[in-house]
Amino acid sequence: MQNIQDFNAAVSRRQFFRKNGTGLGVAALTSLVGGESFAASAPPAELEKLIPHIAPKAKRAIYLSMIGAPSQYETFDYKPNLKADYKKNIKDFLVESGQRLTGMTAAQAEFPVAPSIYDFAQYGESGAWVSELLPHTARMVDDLCIIKSMKTDAINHEPANQLIYTGSMNGGKASMGSWVSYGLGSANEDLPAFVVLHAYHTSPFANVQAISSRLWGSGFLPGEHAGVALRTKGDPVLYLKNAPGISSQARRKMLDGLNLLNQKTYQAVGDDEIQTRIQQYEMAFRMQTSVPELADLSQEPEHIHELYGPESKKRGSFASSCLMARRLAERGTKFIQIFHRGWDQHSDLPRDIKAQCYDIDQGCYALIQDLKQRGMLEDTLVIWGGEFGRTVYSQGTLTDTDYGRDHHPRAFTMWMAGGGVKPGVHGETDEYGFNVTENEIHIRDLHATILKQLGLDNNQLSYKYQGLDQKLTGVHAAKPVPDIVL
């Protein structure tokens, strides 16, 4: 058995080649790509993954995550013929179609068709149908690529969220934002490459799905690529301020001493997590200055707050989160994710979805228009959507004014804007909105498309872990969707 001295000696030799590869290699790459920051702890074999594989259409992405799954029937997938089938029991149709049922509706005797009680109208050159619940979104349909033909594999929230945000229904995987951070590095050394915002919902009745940091965690990737969550109350980031009686100069001196000790340990042991810890300490020190300035929305002129609406002055609202996302995008953050929960409407859907749509409608519109007026929309990819869709039939009691919808993974709607995507309406579903009939897009193909717009090939962007080349799209034959990009 190799003793500890032999082990340390072997590790030290490895560190010599690793440091030569990453130090000079990263410096050379940085000069070639105009000052972009790269992961300093990446081994030489990984350096090629830190260069865009494809000419990028987008420099950054903003993902607007509607946790709980918005109903497509009350937002974008207009089905006027459903009114003729009001309360029709479609149990036989479900059986013939091989519909998977959750435990919440499997025991129902009947599956009555539930038309939306909300009106729809067509907007823009595309003639896209949009619900009356989204009047601001309706004004910008010509900026949107509305995808009505999304499909996923999972039928329950936790695995579905893991699949859409990490590429796998199994835990321990790296999130999409972490992959982008790993692949592109950071354009601002004073802010993380991946930032997460949690927007509150205003409905007191909303059924709020629990989510965990695994949806923005780094998994097997180095820890510096995990999403940094900005808090809506108190300090934006915990422990960012100096302790009482400790000056910035004293903290700098302490960090220098700690980093020296960590570097010596790294040279002896070779654990990459030590490098991650060093970088996190340094980032935290720099964020002491950058984050307070970032979070101060009072710097924004009044006409910008008018664009985002009155909620934009309320810290933690969806509108203020969208404004914060624009500020982060301006400052070089590569991946920004806003989570808005409360979309899981198994009952009282007409009441609750109205409040949810009010929360997000003007903020989404303002974000797109704000990016556009600053010349940033063309190189910022914005994605909106939930983890799956909802059923055409009602869960539980159906009345003229009240109904609920269960989970439905086979057909649902998302939209994208900017970043080289093609405006218009993509895909179609059958008369019940039950199955995709035209241009199906699986979640993994959406992942491949998002990466491609950012200049990353989903087959090349990989990380060796447990003997496998791990990828966001896994071992599946995922491909970018050419029809939805310019």
C-alpha cells in the first residue's frame, strides 16, 4: 500500500503540471477572448471546454422559472372547441391514449372536460392567441417564440423540476446554470457567473411547491459554479458584511493568511475543493462592494420603475427580480434564474392563476422591453416556463366558475425571446391539448438549443465524474432545434 509520503509526492508532481497548464493556459486564453474569466482550478484536459464551441448568439441567459406548472389552457394554448365538450367524460379517450395518471386523479370515476373560463384574442403579426390574464405579454408576442409543443418525461414536481433544471430526474447532477458557468466562466470578477433570485407570490391561497438548492447546485462540478442565491430580506448575501470591530483591511489580511494556508494544503493533498474554497472567499470579499451597489434599485430612474410597474419597488417581487436580472445581465452575470412559485393549481384554478399571472405579466414584458431598449435583447436569451403542463380534464369538482387541473407531461407551453431565437408560434397540440401533433420539442432538445445559443455544444460540454463524461443532456441523443432559432 502506498504510504502518505509517496501519495503526497505523486500529488505534488500532478499539481506542478496542473498549475503550469491552468496558470499559463488560462492567461493565454483570457487574452484571446477579451478578458473573460475562467475557472482557475480546471485541469488542462478541461480547458478546451471553457472556450465556446460554436459562434454564440447570446452572451447570457435569464430563466424565468414558473414552479408548479402553469396551465397552458389559461395562458397560450387556446382551445375554443372545448366549450362544446363541457363536462364530457373523456375517460375512454385517456385509456386509449395511454395517459399516465397521478395518484390524485387515478381514482376519479369521471374525467370531465374543463374549458377555460378566460377569453383569448390574437395578437401581433404571428396571430398568437394569448389569454386575457396576460395583457402585457400579449403586447410583445412579436418578440416571443411561443412553443406549444413541449414534452417531458416526469409527471410529478420534484423529478420534473430536476429534469428541466439539471437534465436528470436523479439527484446529484449539476444544474443548467452551473453548466453555463463551467462552460463560459464569468465576465465580472466581482459577481458570480450564476445568480438565483426567489420572487414571492401575492396570492394567499397559492399551493406552493417546495424547491431545494439542488435545482441551482453544482452537483459534481466544482463548487464555484453553484448558483448564488440573493435574499429578499436582510442582507442580499449572508455573512457578506465584516464582523463588528473588523475592518476591511483586517479582513483582507486574514484572507491572505488563510489563502496561504489553503494553498499549502492544496499543494500537499491536491483536493480541488480547496481551490474552490479559496475562490469563494475571494469572491465574497469582492462582493462586499459589488452586491450592495447591485441591489440598490433606488438608482433606477422613475421611468424604469413605471415600465416594471409599482411592484418593482417592493423588494422580492417578481417585477423587482426582473429588474435585478437586467442589472445582473448588464454587469456580466452569465446565467440568472428567477423562481416564482405557486402555479400548482389542482383546485380553485381560475382564482389562483389570475393572481399568479398578475404577479409575472408586467415584469416579463418590462424585462424584454428594457433589454431591447438597451440593445441587449439580441444577445440575451430569455426563457419562460414551468416543469410540465396541466390536464384538459378537471381534477375534482367542475362548475361554471371553478375547476382544477392535474399534471400533464405530454404537451405544454413555454416561450423564449432574444438571443437569436425566431419569433412566432411553434408547434401544435390536438383538439384536447393532450398530445403534440406538430414539431414536438423534448426538454433535452430545449437544453441543447439553449447551450447552442450560448456557444456551447451539448455533446462537447462534459465533465469526467465516476468514470463517465457527464453532460447536461446525459447519454440521450439530444439535438438543438433549428426551427426556433434564426
